[in-house]
Amino acid sequence: MGKSRSKDLAINTVIIGIGKFSTQLVSFLLLPLYTSILTTTEYGNYDLIITISTFLLPLITLLMEESMFRFLIDCKDDEQKKQVISQTSIYSFFSSIVFIALVFLISRFVNIPYVLIGTIYIISSIISGMRNAIVRGLGKLKVYAFINFFASLINILCNILFIAVWRYGLYGLFFAGVISNIISSISIFIKFKIFKYISFKNYDKKLMGEMVKYSVPLVPNSLSWAIVNVSDRLVISGFLGTGANGIYSMSYKFPNLMNTIYGFFYTSWKESSAKVIKDDDKEVFFNKIYNVLHSLMFSVCIGMIACLPIVFNIFIKKAYNESYLYIPILVLSMYFNNMAGYYGGIFSAYKNTKIMGKTTVIGAVINLVVNVVLVKFIGIYAAAISTLLSCMYIYYIRKIKIKSYINIKYSNNIIGILILTLSLVLYYINDNIWIKLLNLLIVIIFAIFQNKELVLKCFKTMIDKIKK
């Protein structure tokens, strides 16, 4: 059973990866366009608004879409699916109305920049989140991958049109996001006739209570991750200006590639972990997945740090050069963040979301305090270091808490740590391109050896496909 689960997880991860990675790669290649046309202040303002929107979304929806996804996995027939989808739809509809009313009321007394386009973007994001949760919950993983590919493609095309051709600047970025969210969501709702699953007659007070009970502890978890990002942006913008925030936001672009790679896995991981907890060999399965994931993400982490000194100037214009300094710290943060997410998938499978919320709340507090204390002394470094410390805290505390459910067997990787240290030293103090290339070669060899089983399986699969 464990082998079958591992295979399903691998297949699902590949499907999701195919749907997302190609568009993420194209989006990444558009960085020269963004950095050449948008000023650091424009990009800083855009990033700040997006981060605040990310912070508001869990408050508005209570993450009922996550609850819907988890409950849909356990549904046995269409009637149960209608019940689950209806609860989430009803809640999201009324919470969106309340949010719009509050924004309208507050904006009458307080001048909020970009309030209209920001509100429209948030509503489109709520609809997009519902779309993804429904498609995943119904088991349409290939459709989930395709629709996200489709949405990203629309987003990229609109960005080129609005920014490079029509020069709409910050508004162009928002228009692209809203249009891609709406068009892709409408396509799915029509294709699968989602509206037949939604009815006010299906309102069930007991089921609504169970779903809210599951989702509410996830809010502090999600909110705290948002607080980490919001506090970084607000502290930098408040103390150093929005131009500095634009530089910091650009430094996040590279680590976010690592987050994207992990996201392929995590999307399918939450489903697989929920299904496997009833199996007798679940501990073997969880250990196997942990070792594969740890080796892969650690290799990606070192690989990015070794590769960036060579490719950074190709993608980023001079105005954003300072962002180079903060990338390794944020790459390490993403590594700890992603491994903490692995534990989160297990907690979610056991429907114990309180641990996730509690650890992330404390992590957010650590981030905010360290950020505020250090920003006057070390500038943007304060945001990067505070993010790393909060992610490390969350990872290590969850590592301790997971023992209540699963006994994960860990092994020391001394060679990997030495190569990581060498890569960090060369990143900051060496300008010799040949030494950098040699270091990258060492890292690639290490990564192949570290992930040899995964590499061999991928190679064997590719050869079999060619033969067929």
C-alpha cells in the first residue's frame, strides 16, 4: 500500500508541476521586463498591496476553501459533495458582501490608496481559491494543473500587454491578476457545472460547524505567515521607504522559485497524507517521503545559492542590484519553511490544525520583534534575518511535536552542510567566475548523488517512455 501511495504522490506532484512550472519559468524570464519598466517604488507599492491582500484573505474566508477540500476527500457520493460545497459557497458569499461593505464604509472616512482595484483583486482571489479547492476536492488533479497553467498564461500575456505595450504600470499588474482569476474560474464553473452543487437549501448547521471548527485554527497559521510578510514590508516601507521594499521584494523572486517547486509537492501531499493515515505502514511511508523531500529541497537550496552569482545580472537590472545581498538568507528561510510545511501536512491529515496555528503565531511574533529591533541598525537585512529565525523556530518546534504522531528517523549530512557553507562564503566574497563555476559543478555532483534514487527513477521512466 505504501508503495502505491508513494507512486500516487509522485504522479500527482508531476502533474501539478507540469501545470505550474512552465508558466512560473516564463514569468521568471519576464523579470528583466519588470525591472526595466517598473521603478523600485512602483514595484514596492504593488508588492505591499498584494501582501496586505494575502493577509486579509484568511480573515474574510476563514479558509473555508481548505476545509472544503479536506471534507470533499471523505465524501462518498454527490449529495455529500453538494452539502460540503454549499456550506463553503454560502459562507464565502456573505463574508465577501460584509467585506465590501466594510471597505466602502471605511473608505468614506479614510483615504486608502488603490482601494478599488485592491478590493476587486481580493474578491477575484476568493473565487480563484474556491475554484482550486473544488477541482482538487473532486479529484480532478489534471484539470487543476491545466487550469492553473491556463490562468498563469493569461496573467503573463496580460502583464506583457498592460506593462510593456500600454504602460499601465502598477495598475497593469493588478488588471492581469484579476482577469486571469476570473476567466479561469468561470471556465471551470461552466465546464463542471459547479452551480448544480450549490444551493441555499443544502445549508446544514451541524456540517457548517464542523467545517468551521476545522478551518478556524488554520487562520492563525495562514495569517501568521501573512504577518511575517506584511511586517517585513511595513517595517521596511515605514523605516526605509517603498523603494527599499521594492528591492526586498525583488530579492524574494528567486527564493520563491524554491517555494514553487515545493508547492507542486505540497498540493498533492495534503491529499496523500490524509488518505494514508489509516494504513498500517503509514510510518514507513512518512519516513520515505521525508527523506526524499529533505534531500531534494536541501539540494535545491544549495543549488540556488551556487547558481545565482552566475545568473543574477542576466535577469536583474542595476536599480535592483542590492537585492542580491539578501537572497541566500531568504533561500535558507524557504528551506525551513518548506520542511515545516511537510509536518503541517501530517497535522492537517490528523485534523489537528491547532499545532500549526500556534507554532506559526509565535513565529510571526519572533519575526516582528526581531525586525523592529534590528531595522535601524542593519536595514533590509533585519527583514531577511527575522524571516529566517521565525521559519527555523516553526520548523524545529513542529519537528518536536510530530513525535506524538509519527517517528521520523533523521540522519546527519555533514558533507552537505560543508558544501552549503562553502557556497555561502563564495557567494559573498568571491568574484572569480571560474571558482564559482567549479563550486556549481561540485554542487550539481552532490545533488545528483544525494538524490540518486530519484534521478535513476526519473531516468528510467524517461527511457521507458522513449522506448514506447
